[in-house]
Amino acid sequence: MPFHADRQLDYGCQKLYKGGYLFLQSIYYGLGLDRVCRKIRDRHKFQYDLNAILSDLVYTRILEPGSKRASYRAAMDYLEKPSYEEHDVYRALDVLASECDFIQSEAYKNSNFQVDRNDGVLYYDPKIPIRLYTGLSY
């Protein structure tokens, strides 16, 4: 991307993009959540991109916690703009809620490829949305 110190910036054009979510992408795709979304999409036969919605929700909830609407607006400042509409987020939430157990079990299985863990003891905490925890060994 060429930069010119003597050229004035165009008024009204976005100059600043948020890229903090890029380090989370490797974790998200390492857990295979894109494949999980593909399986869910094949079961439910909807048209919107569930993977894009879930990934943006995860990124924004970690980096800039807020409402669903605030998450969509925060994702508009990312390097990669959302490929879905705001109303698709609300449609996807029902599907994500119904498939919550499936998503958690697949993420737990796929996490074996990301980190070594001592799975001799499995913890359950009903107060935290992600229910499966294990003792991680580093």
C-alpha cells in the first residue's frame, strides 16, 4: 500500500481499520468452527453465512463486548467487512442456540489438535456458557 506524505486524505473515506481480530482467526479456524458451521448449514438449509456471523460474534465479544447490534457495527470496521446483513445475525442466534451442545462438543474434540491437555479430570461450571473445561498442561 503506497503512502504519500504530501497528498491530502479524501474526506468521508474510512482510513482506520481494526485488525485485532486477526490473531483470533487462527484459533477459530484451528478449532474447526468453520466446519461445524458448514455441518449446521447443511442440516438447516438456510442462505446466510453462519460461519461469518459466528466468527464476527466471537471476535467482537472478546475484543469489544457489547450487544448483537454493537457487534455487527464493530465488525463493519474490520479489514474484512461482514458478508451478511444485520437481520441475519438475529436469525442465526436461534440456530446457534439450538446447536449449542453440538458446537461445544465439536470445539472440545477439535481442541485436542491445538493444545495438549490432561483430560483425566473434566470440570463442569454451570455459571459459564462454555461448559467443558479440562486441566491444560503446557
